Amino acid sequence: MTAPSRATSAAVQRSGDGEGSQDRPGPSVTSQFKPRELKEDQMAELVHRMIGPLTRLLRNELRLDRERIGKLRDPRH
């Protein structure tokens, strides 16, 4: 049950006079990201896209911890 992925693009403009501007990297997308300016639907999409990978990482970490202490089986389930 995954949502279709949406292609997003971010425009990055380089400032400068053209001389030597190829030597310097432009501002990164993360430096221009302002989380407080996200709209409600953008925030919901961001959460939806992050919840799957974060859940998998957390489950894997918990499983590894149970393996380390010798209790691979979870009695709650």
C-alpha cells in the first residue's frame, strides 16, 4: 500500500559573474529548505514518505537488540 511517487525538482541558481563560478558549488538544496514554510499537504507528504523507511530502521534495530540479548522471539506477538 504505497502511494505513487511524485517527481519533484528543485531549481538551483548560481550567482556570480560567470568567471570562476564553475569552481564554487552553488547553494545546496538543504541550505535553502525552510521547514516552517511547508504547507499542510507538503508536510503530510513528507511524513508519508519518511514513515516507511524510519519504521523499517526501527524494527531492524529492535530485532538486532533482541538478538544481542538472546531473545529473538517477541512474546507479545
